[in-house]
Amino acid sequence: MKKAIVLCALLVLGSAFASAQTTTPRVAKRQLKQQARIEQGVKSGELTAGETKRLELQQAKIRADKRKAKADGVVTPAERAKLAREQNRASRKIYRLKHNENVAK
């Protein structure tokens, strides 16, 4: 009886651990913030249509990479680092494009 209880407890903990490894809340939260920055840039006229399109394509690539990382059920530290690097690049690009001399007409 004790073995069955211990086995069940281990299965529950194992499944909870496995599901925790596929979540990427930091990536998702950052995606939302970057999307809001892009939308704000469009509203204020800081981003042109072309700049916005390039930024949206970059965000779509990050979302696709996130889906690919989650596909096998485990997001490895290397995959998390890659997503973080991509988001860092995107953040810098958003800043540069919002602060250049181009203005939407």
C-alpha cells in the first residue's frame, strides 16, 4: 500500500515538474511589453509602416521559435537563452527605430 502511495506521489510530482519546464512566462510577458511598445510607437507616429512591419515580423519569428522550443515538451536552458537573446535584439531594434529621424506621415 505504501509503495502505491509513494509511486502515485512521484508520478504527480514528475508530471508537475515536466509541465513546469514547458512554461515560458518571462518570454510571454516580455513579448506583451514589446508589442505594447510597438503599438505605442505606431500611435505616436514614431514608427513608419515599414518599420512596424519589420518589427512585427521579428516578433512573429520569436513566437515561432518559442513554439518550436515547447514542441518537444521541455524548454532547455539553451533554448531559453536563445529566446532571451532574440528578445534583447528586438528590444534594441524597437528603441532604435522609435528614436530615429523617420516619422510616420
